[in-house]
Amino acid sequence: MRIRLAEQNDVPDIVPLFNAYREFYGEKSDLDGANTCITENLALGRSTIFVCDVADSTVGFTQLYPAFCSVEMKPFYVLYDLFVAPESRQIGAGSALLSHAHAWAASQGACQVVLETAHTNQKAQSVYENIGYRLDTDFRKYSFPITFG
């Protein structure tokens, strides 16, 4: 198993994983949109993506977005996407991707890595809590939908 920084030539391997990740969260399949999103994120440096390779196959990825904590006056990263192909789960790929992302974020001077997951995604919650993530019980998360039209 090898974790490495994704490059543009990895886009074809990441796209089906990213599409499956989006479908897991209730979105319709959109391979073209997934391709555009991942391509632009890498080209614009909008996110940092790590992939997990097993043998000659990419089996998982994680994507982090930069942010800044005004209270601590330090940068942090939002780990927005983590996905491992179902047939490659239980080999430690998800934990390896998380560990690599944490080390990389620390090397960038980040004070923390934050993430969120669905209330029903208990398998992921177990993984996160087992490696040291703490559930935030102090703050509520709100969102405001922006509509165009």
C-alpha cells in the first residue's frame, strides 16, 4: 500500500472514486462533473488530494481544503472527502490516508484537521474516533443555501 500526492495524470483513477463518494451522500452519478471538479481542484491548487495505491490500482483518496482559524490565528485543513473502494476496505487504506493527511497538514503548519460525516455513517465515525478525532459538542453547524436564478 502506498499513499502519495495526486497529480493531473491521476484524474482518471480518482474520478470513479469521487463519483462513488458523491453517490454515497445521495448525489446522482456525474462522471463528467466529477472529472471537471477534480481536474480544476488539482490545476488551481484549490485542494490537496492524496491517493492510496495497492499494487497497480488506486483504491482510495482523500481531499483536503485549506482554511484559517481566526481564534487560534493558525491555518487548518478541512478533510472533506475520504473514500475507499468497497472491495478494498478492511485493509487499512482509510486509516493510512488519514495518517498521511495528518502528517502533511502538520508539515504545512496547520493546527488541526477537521471533518464531518453523516450521522448515519457509523463505520466512518468509528474509524475517526479510534484514531483520535473528537466529536465537537460545543458548536452547531449551520449552512445557508445560495440560490441562483
